[in-house]
Amino acid sequence: MYDVIEIQKILPHRYPFLLVDRITALEPGKSIEGYKNVSISEPVFEGHFPGHPIYPGVMIIEGMAQAGGVLAFKSMDAAQQDATQDKVVYFMSIDKAKFRSPVTPGDRLVYRLEVLKHRGNIWQLEGKAYVDDKLVAEAELKAMIVDK
């Protein structure tokens, strides 16, 4: 649906902090699914952990948040979407975060987010991350779209 080139037109993040490779499903105002291919060549593995690479939980949450940002931006009306280069998503809270299983190089990390609540420029999302259909992490995210 959206490859990394299209995602970069929506989100301000860039290497090494763009953590969504592709969006595979999107229902504006409701849900999004995307993924990140976790590679051993990522800089985070130099220190987390040498000889035992584990993808950090905070990076999983950030990837969920970035997918949520795509959902929020793509849920705006056309006029608002034209102004996305002047907007940024700030995360206000992360609640109920749970890490259920380690993510390692070679995994495809699938993000699935659903809108719990949306009012004005504030979004509350339920995020889940999977590897091979196994739940590896989850959290509730609250974000606000603001002017840069």
C-alpha cells in the first residue's frame, strides 16, 4: 500500500530512526498495519547486546508510534493532508506497555494499531506488534498532531 518512499513523504523520520518499512493495510480513522524487517546491520545491535542481539522494546514502541503517525496523517481530510509537511506527531503518553517475547535480527516485526478514541488533533491508539503471528509487544499510545 505504502512503501518506504511513500512513508518518508508522510513522516519526518529518516535513517537510522525510520522504523516502518511498509504499510500493508490502512482504514482511515480506524486501523493500520505495517512492518519493519529487523536486520543485524542496524546500529542498535552494536550495543544491545554484543553476541546476543535483541531489538530494544523502546524501538518496537517507536515503530508502533510511527505507524500510528501514518494512520493519523492519512485519516485527515485532503486539505489537511496537503499541509502534513508543516505538522508533526507528538506522543503524549504510552500506557500498558508489555513486552512478551524478544525480537531478534531476521524477524519481520508487524505493527497493528486500532483507534480507541479520536477527538480533534488527539489520537488514542491500541498498538500490538507481532512476529510470525505471535504477539511480542503491546501498548496504548496517545498522540497529538501539532504544527512544527
